[in-house]
Amino acid sequence: MPKFGSSDYQPIEKYLEALGIFHNFIVTLLFEFAREPRSIKDTIIRNFFARTDMTMRGIFELWKIEDYQDCWILHRCLLDRLFHLHELHEKNEFEIFESWSFLQQYNAINRVRSDPEFGGAKAVDLFNLTDEQVKRAQSLSDSPPTWHRPKPKSVAKAMDMTFLYRFGYDYGSTHVHPMANDGDQDFYSITGLEPKPDYPDQISVISNTLLHGTMIIQTGLNASSESPRVSWRLHLLRGWSHEHTKAVSQRVEGTSSTDGARSRGGV
């Protein structure tokens, strides 16, 4: 059965310990990737690993200040990264993804630089473009790379893990876009006024963050050309996940919260 109650989860101290293990593993893994020049594919995977670690630590920091809604928003981003990585690996589209990404980012910067209302943008480092970047953009524009972002629902189905979409990504979307009861729980957290409503426990977002971060790393290692000697270290995380959540092997992790729709305080 999926997990729904707070009694089904570990104390927050256990998750903090696991996050520390995860971070130390990522640091080691990133240094392994830095040992020698990498292909486009391995560089993308390396960067996905780094972004995953930062996102996960961000979720834990938001948890500390009781910003649970943004925890779910970042958790949705984590799942989106997992779906992207899975699709890139399955279709071997890392190189076209890199070209597409470059052109998308170049065009976004160039639109700001070309806007007469933001004449000073060209003098700001954030919107600086090198001659090499301009040349590459011109070359790519002659024959733009055709690539489309994967659809989360379709990828989850292809992974045979549709619950990741239904109870993770799709549920997280209810927190991304404004709702009428946004900020209700935040109101009481900030003011400390009593009586405070009995809001649902949010510990599932912490548990799922660790689980899905581990899935991203495993997917990336499977796709990368990194030496197998780094893979054994993942057993620390995989073993912890199996013992405390039993989610991947049983495919029943409670990626949902206490109920399917947003309650008055978020779920």
C-alpha cells in the first residue's frame, strides 16, 4: 500500500542524515567526472547531478522554515529532471538537447539585448555574448535543432511508474500555479497566531525528495560512460532507500500526500 500517514515515515533526523550521505556521494561523483575531459553527454549528466544536489538541499532548507508549498514546487522540478534524463538516455538525444538548449538560451538573452527599453543590458555580464557564441548561434539558426521537451505523463508511463506523474508531478502542479488558499498555512507560520489549524503533515515530500534524487543518480550513471568504480558507492543511498521507504523495489512509494487535492493548507 502507498504511504499516506506520518507514522509511515522516518523522523526528520534520519532524512537529514541521508541527505548528508547523498551530498557527500555527489561531491565524490562530481570529482570523478572532473578527472578528464568529458563528452557532451557526460557533461550534461554531470550537471544534472549537481543541479539535483542543489535542488534537494534547497527543499530541505525550505522545510526548515515551514515553506512546504515551495518544497512541493521544487520536488516537481526534481521529477521533471528525472523524466528529462530518462528520455534523453532512452532516445540518445544528449547532443541535440545541448544544441537546442544553447540556442534557446542565446535567443532569450538576445531578445533582452535587442529590446530598446533595456538599452543598458549589453553592458551587464548577465546578458553578455561572446563572439564564439554569436557564431555558433548563427550557424545553428541556419538549421535549428528539432527537439521537444518530453511530456512528463508519457515518460512516467514509459517508465511504468505512472504514480510518479499522478502523485508527484501533477500534484506538485497544484502548488506551482496560484490557488485561492495559497498562503493560509504560511499566515499562521509567520504570525504564530492561535488557534492554528491542524494542517496535514508534509514529511512525504522529504522522503520522496531523497528517493527521486537517488533515481536521478542511478539513471545518470546507467547513461554515462563513467567508470563502474563509482557505482558501488550508490549502495549507501539505495540501501537506505530500500530499508526506509521500500519504494523502488515495490513501486508503491507514497509520492502523493495525505489526500489527492490541495487541502486548506496544502498537502
